[in-house]
Amino acid sequence: REQAQEEEEEERHAREQAAVAEQARAAAHSRHAEEARVQAEEEAEAERRHASEKAEQAARNLKEAAEKERLAAVAEHAREAAERARSLAQTTPAKQADLAEARFLVVSVIAARNLPRTDITTGQADPYCKLTLGDEHHDTAVIIKSLNPHWRESFHFARASGTLSVEVWDWNRVMSHSLISSTTIHLSADTVATSDGPGAERWIELHAPGSTKPRGEICISLVAAPALPGNSAPANGSKNISRPEAGPSQEAGPSRP
């Protein structure tokens, strides 16, 4: 009986030791799990900070690149302005003499670009250009559904001085035609060429009606001449734009500056 009691006591003691060991293992496992969780959170936070730093650096790089591009564009614009000023200073006397002898002005409407949408259904516009110089006015053909129309039409005016009004209108089949944008050009030695060619073409910014807000651009050339080809008289008055006319091909247009 004493031996049985001793064995029972030993077995109880062994069970207690096993329970203590199990508790120790559970505590160690919980401690390791907590340490792993903390480490994972720290790694995640480090990755987040790293990603945030990379995003901030990328934003700074983009901002610096944009600023460099802006400064380069400003410098290029200043260089072109200086070049135009030098060219004008060299050619103005002869050019003014040519303009003084000029009796006619040939205005070529080449194209327009970046016009606003006027039709919410198609997301397009039906533009045509209206030119006015003194009592004379001319209209181009209507180009259907285009925000970047190409006309390549030329018109003759019986004077080469004053202020030329350039308006882009949206043709409408039912309602009144609406003015999209416009600009005015003072005819002088720095705006009118005395010989035709690619150098006479220029892009000019258009503005919203009654505002200086940019609204598209138009490419035109202005050439003064002492007489029209073939001694023909300039046509006066506008073309009939009650319906769209078949415009020239839209495939080719003036090169972008």
C-alpha cells in the first residue's frame, strides 16, 4: 500500500511537472507570437514610410522636370521673340515700302485646332471662319464634326491696312450660328508678309467671346501684294453658308510649331 501511494504521488508530481512545462511552452509560444506580430507591424510601417518617401521623391522629380520644361519654354519663347525683333529691325524699312505699295491683301485660312465642343451629343463642332476687314467680309466652308478643322482657303481683300477680324463660328442647321472664338490682327510690317510661302503661316491664339480666355488657335497667312494674280478684282461679300460645304481633305494640315 505504501508503494502504491508512492507511485501515485510520483504520478501526480509528474502530471504537475507536465502541466508546468505545457504552461511554459504556451507562454513561450504566445510571447513569440507577440514578438512576431510586433515585428510584422514594424516592417509594414517601414515599408509604408519607404513607399511614402518614394512617392514624395517622384512628385518632387516631376515638379522639377515640369519647372525645367517651363523655364526651357520661356527661354525658347524669349529667343524666338528676340530673333523676330532682329529680323523685323533688319527688314522693316524695305517691308514698310512694300506694304506702302500694296493694294491688296491675300488671307489664307489654313486650319484651327483645340476648339471647344459645342455639340453635347457628338462632342464635336461644325466650325467655319469669318474674316472681316473694313466693309469686306469672307467666310470659309463649314467643316462638319471637327475640333481641328482644315480649310486651306484663300481670300482677297482690296486693302492691306487696318485691323482684320478673325472669328470662328459654329454652324447650326436650325438655330442661329454661335460664335466660338475670335481674335483681331493689326495689319503692319510685323504681321503681314510680302511674299507667300511656309514662313507666312502662323498660329494665332483665339479667345472666348468678350474675354481674354484662350479658346483654340487658328493658322493663317497674311500676304500683301501690289496686284492680284491675273489682275483679277477681289471678291467682295461672303459665301453662302446656309448649309455645310464639302471642305478640303482633313488628312494634311499645317505643321505644329
